[in-house]
Amino acid sequence: MTRRQLWQRFIVHLDMPLLLGLGLLMSASLLTLYSAGNHDFERVLAQGVNIVVAMCCLWVVANLPLHYLMRTAVPIYVLGMLLLIGVALFGDISHGARRWLNLGVATIQPSELMKIGVPLMMAWYFERHEASLTMKNYIVATLLLLMPVALIARQPDLGTSLLISASGFYVLFLAGLSWRVIGGFALACIASAPVLWTMLHDYQRHRILMLFDPSQDALGKGYHTIQSMIAVGSGGLFGKGYLNGTQSHLDFLPERTTDFIFAVYSEEFGLIGNFILLAMYFFVIARGFVITANASTYFTRLMAGSITLTFATYAFVNMGMVSGILPVVGVPLPLVSYGGTSMLTLLLGFGMLMSIQTHKKLVKS
């Protein structure tokens, strides 16, 4: 086999437009992390390792035939549920939350696995009943969604539970759930808001209240929101320049390498830089919708659509949180914030998108 044939075999199941968009976002991550971490090259190197590991996993998943993806749905979902139950019974407590499970050789956060496992399981279920979908099938699919969401919300991890709820809702929506049912559910949620409010933890209620007036606790619960809004606003049109962000470099901005990295980017690159970053996200999302539209089966359309819409939701929630239009819920900026688990989960999803695009025939399991 020649080098050219070997190279072609290596990239045959990689979608180049999507890979380009992902590469631009991950390059922005490394660039911004160097500044946000006060020129800490070790943090940039660690993120580079995260990217390499996640890209290797993306390549493996992209080369899996679609019927193998379907076969992984039930095992991944069942494993995720067992791990979530393990967290509830034996999980490590940190900062008042029980989210991690110590397996001896490693400590994992099972809720991250369910970001892929829940939509994968729901898409598999709808594929199995595509010929005769009834309201009963939508109810069963909703239960498949609510069981892990309830366990994750109990940890408590409101941000992750809401995002997984969104990914499951997208599958239900793409599977043809009636607008009448969606509207009725929305009205029920609004009507039950007072009851849901009493079920929230104190810190969760404070985060929501800080959305309306963060100045009422400027040095406490509202500190993150105020400092991030100052950073975003002070960037102006063209920004203060790379490595010249005062809010981050003078240590006013908290969590600047993770949840609030968008504030660092905005301060240094300004509104023009934000438009460029948004263009990168829109490019990736648009490519995801193209893959969804070209998907050859019911399962792949549901899965591709859910992955794309969930990615868009992650970006919107983080930017809205940092800009002060949404409560602080601890959602990282996808592919830009520092973190290996989030990077791995996202690129596994994009590996599935590439498999859907490059494997056109589905052999049913």
C-alpha cells in the first residue's frame, strides 16, 4: 500500500468541512487559554493533549459503520444508568455536590457519558418503532430521558440535567412530536413554576435571582456575572488586544479558563472578534444541519439533528450566561473552554456526525 493510499484510507471517513470548523474553534481555544491562564504554557499543553486524545476518539467513531453505532446505544445507556446509580450511592462529594465516581484507577463523571447516551438511546428506540409510532412510544422515550435527568438533577447538577433534557427534547421534536403536545407541556411547566422553584437548592435560586439584579450581592452571588459583563463590555469594537485583557490579568474575572473564557476572548478581541467566533460556530452548526438533511435513515437523522442542536444550545447558554442574559449554570464554551471530559464528549458526537455523513448505508441490527 502506497503512502497516498494509506493517507486516503486514514481520512476517508473524516468530513473535511466539519473538521475545518472544529479545528478553527480548537485553535481559538489554545490561543485564548494562553492569555486566560496568564501565559501558563502547561495549561495550553494539557489542553493540546486533551485535543489529541479526543481527536483520536473522533477518528475511531467516524470509522465505525452505522450499524455498530446503533448497537452501542443500549450498552452505553445501561452503563451510564448504572454509573449514575453508583454516584448516588457511593459518589465522592465535592463542593456540596455528589457528581464523581471513584473507580480506583480513575475518577469519572458519568453524567458526561449520558450527553451522548441519552439521545443515542432515544434515536435507537424510535428507529425500532418507526413504522408505527404512537403516543405510547413518545411516552416511553420521555421516560428514557427523565430517568437519567432525575439522577443528575439530584446530584445536584442543574446545568447538565437541563442540557441533557434539551438533547432528548430535540430527538422527540425531530421524531415528530406534535406541536400541540409541546405547547401543552410548555404551559404545564409554566404553571408548575412555583412548585419547581421550591424544589431548587438555595444556590440555584440565588443564581436565577442574580440574573435580574446581580448588584444586590456584588461581592457574592452576583460577582461572576458582574465581572464577566464588565469584561465583555470593556472590549468595545476591536478589543484591548491579545494578552492585554485587564479583567482577566488582574484576577477580577473568575473561572476564566473554563466557564468564563468567552469573557476573556471578548475583552481582548472585541465585537469584531466575537463576530469571527460566532461565524466559526455557525459554520460548524450549518455543516451539522447539512449532514442531518443528507442522512440516509431515520436513526441517523434523529442522531445528527440532536447532536447539532445540542452543540448550538451549549454555545448559546455559555455566551448568554457570560453576557448576563442567562443564569450562571456552569456550562463551558464548547471546544474553547479548558477541559478534557467536555472535549471528549463533544468530539465523540462529531465523530458520529462524520460516520453518518460518510457511511451512507445502514445495516440494521
